Amino acid sequence: MEQIYRVSFFKSLTDSYGRSVDACQGTVEVRAPSEARAIELARQRFAELKDVGIWSMRADYEKVELLASRKRISNRAYQKQACGSLDGALAEAFPVCAWRQHSA
């Protein structure tokens, strides 16, 4: 039975204060029979969306979430749920995902 997975891709960066942060580079929803296959499909799709040959040119790692509902939520709702939201000019510059700081 195929499930619906959401795969989020992140890049690990260092901010101007020397703290490690994760930047969400994008998300892909895929239907797959297993988590391993979902990752494989999402990596291919992410690379296509970012116009690169290999997904790891734009992200360092991914996080996989099995969606409890088969209902596809809107991109706007996902942004607030998974990546947080930004205010003002930052929201316009980074409409998909917010910066996330590693907990120390």
C-alpha cells in the first residue's frame, strides 16, 4: 500500500554569531510504498526542482514525515506548520521556510 510522505530538505549553515542553523531549502510530497523509496523519489524531484544534477548540491540532509491524512494540505499551511513563519521583509525574501537554530 502506498503512503504519502513529506520530505523536507535542509542545509546546515553558520550564522554571523557562529551558531549552527538549519535552513529549510524546500519540501516535496511523494507517494511511495516505503520511507526508503519516498526518500529516493523525493531526492530526485528536489534535484529537478532546484535544477541540479544531485540533490546534495542544495541540501545537506532530509527529514521524512509520514502524513497521517491523505488530504494534501496547502503550501501556505505547510509553511506555518513545518518551517515556521517569518515576519515582514524576511517573509517576502524567504517565503517557503524559516531559519531554525540548533538547540545548544
